Amino acid sequence: MAIITLEETEYETDDMSKEAQDVVKIVETNQQASTILNHTLQCVNAIGSMKLKELKTLLGDTKDGKEL
């Protein structure tokens, strides 16, 4: 398979037990899912922020009595 680094120690996955290899696969899947979810959250937040600004503009949001 490959070499993985865990807390600054390298491990050859071919030398691991089947159980350990399965856990490595789960950890890799978890990291990939986390990356995708974080990206998705950033996109959702950006769109939400843009749409809030758009709504404020459409509603003629005022600040200190002056239209923006």
C-alpha cells in the first residue's frame, strides 16, 4: 500500500494487520469527508452572506437614515 505518518512516526501499511489497514482506510475516508464538508460549509456561508447583502439592497436597507 503506502507509508503513513502518525505522530511523526512512519508506518508501512503493507506491514500492518488487516484490522489496522481497515482502520487506516476509515481514517482516510474520514479526512476526505471532513475536507468536502468544510468546503461545502464555506460555500454555503459565502452564498448566504451574498444573498443577505442582496436582500438588504433590495429592501433599501438604510444606515443612519441614508440609503445604501
